[in-house]
Amino acid sequence: MLFAEEELVDRHIGIGEYRGLEFLHVNARRVINEVPASSRMPFRYTINAYRGCSHACVYCFARPTHEYLGLGLGQDFDRKLVVKVNAVERVRAELRSARWHGEHIAMGTNTDPYQRAEGRYHLTRGIVEALGEARNPFSILTKSTLILRDLDLLVAAAARTDVQCNLSIGTLDEQVWKATEPGTPHPRRRVEAVRRLNDAGIPTGVLMAPIIPGWSDSPEQLEEVATACVEAGAVFVTPIALHLRKGVKEHFLSFMAQRRPELHADLARRYARSPYLSPGEQQAIVERVHAVVAPPRRRRSRADTFGHPAPPTSDASHTAGREVTPGAEQLPLLTPDTLEPG
């Protein structure tokens, strides 16, 4: 059921605020994992202390990874969470290794490091502390305001090394948010987290992801998100259209058939031949956001995010910090062969 480099320790059924979740405790032999060069990611090393995610985002690209564990990509992914309980001690040991040369480490490339389980296990907090003490550069992508719990450690780490945080905020539409990301904090609270992180001196950007065709892509919806993020001081704002690879596409379209049947046929048509939205439709989204983020009169402002050089952290950030040109492949995500085995 588990990867070769993991040993199942025990299982815990969540109680209280964690009711409905099951935690599979494992000991991992390795926690800092190298991403294959073939993935074309802008980072070489990642840390994921958890697998599965209680955010329960219906479109999550990482869902099929649960199938490699003999679990389902639906409710199992949302509720049966793998917890690498020895992650902090392994990170400290791996950072001390003579073979480690202090490369940038991206966190949040598979599942959210600040999902609900982190409130119980504090693994991400321990890892952030270890990276800061070792002066090892790192970046974090999350949808959770729980990151603010660790603001003290992030500030301390940023005084020693390069630290960047990114918040994923795809929509401010409450209907879309509640339906597609039921386990996440309110998106406006995430906008406030962007403000607080930047005010504390932690460069923090926003991935507007995913933008769902026909549901969260109207000019008014895009402008609302982009404006809020600019006003919060985001160091970049990168719009990312919905991506549906095999397995996730079937799961998402099944959800849409029940929740928004009037949109189902159109989405099935748009994604019939490719996991990506057409280049023209992608470019239209980018231009709408760009008009807010970097209009000519303020192109050099703090909020001019396109061209921002900071290292991105996620599957979705292969093109973060630069404009998507018409016809370009949109944001190749981490695929099963690029996800770390341990």
C-alpha cells in the first residue's frame, strides 16, 4: 500500500475537530526528494510531509497519487491522510548530510503543508524551523491561513536565507469556493494572509488557481480577485486556468454533472482532447488579470507581478512570474513520474 521507502507505524481515527479523518502514520527513510530533470520544474527538491489533503479541492491534480497507495482518488484522498511522523528529524538529518549542498526546497508541491492535519502534527512548523536554522532557502505554497501561526519562524528564517510564500486564491465567489474547496479557509482570509506576510517582510505572491471556465472566469470575477491581491501587496499574481488530467477529469466532471449540470457539457467539450484550456482562452484570462495587475501607468509598482524573479513553489508555477504567451503550453503540473516516492 505504501511506497517502498515508508513503513506504516499505525492508524489513528480523528476525533473532535478532526472527526471524519483517518491518519496513517508512516516513518519515511527520506523526506527531501529530488524532482526528475524531465519534469522541467523550476526547483529540484521538494518536501511533502503529508499525502492526501483535507482541503478536499474537487479539482486537485494530486488525487491520482492516492491510487498508487491502493486508496481511492475521491473521498479517500480527502479523508485518509498519510502523515510522515518522522519528517522533522529526517529533514534535520538530511540537511546535515555531507551530500547536501543547500539547494532551494519547495514545499506544497503535492498536498498542502498547512492542511488541517498540520494543526495536530506541527510537522511543517518543525521543518520551517529546521530550514531556517540551517540557512537553507525554501518556498511554500498553501491555501491555508494556518501559515500565519508560523509567522515568527518565517521571519526568523528570512533573516538568514531566502524565503518566499505563495497563497493559492482562485476565486472570491463564495458559491464557487464553498463548492470546490470545502475544506479551505475563506479566500478573503487568504488575501489578508498575503497582506500580513508581505507586511512582515516575507515576499508573498498569489496563484489565481484554478480559474474554472464558465464558473469563475468572468471579467468581473477575475478583476475582483486580482484587485484584492494587488491591494494586499502580492509580489506577483499569476492566473492559472483549470487543468484536468486523466482521473481528475472524470472526478471533476462527475462533480459538475451533479452540482452545475448546465456547465457540465461545455466543460466536457472544452477538455475533451486536452487537459488544458485552449491557448486562446488562456491568453484571454491572462490579459484580463494583467490589465489589473500591471496597467501601463503603474507597470513598475510593487504589484507589477509579471517578471517577478522570486522562485516559485508549486506544480502550477512553471510559468509563474512571466506572461503566458498565446499558444504556449500552460503550466505543466507535477505528474505521477515526477512526484516523490517517499
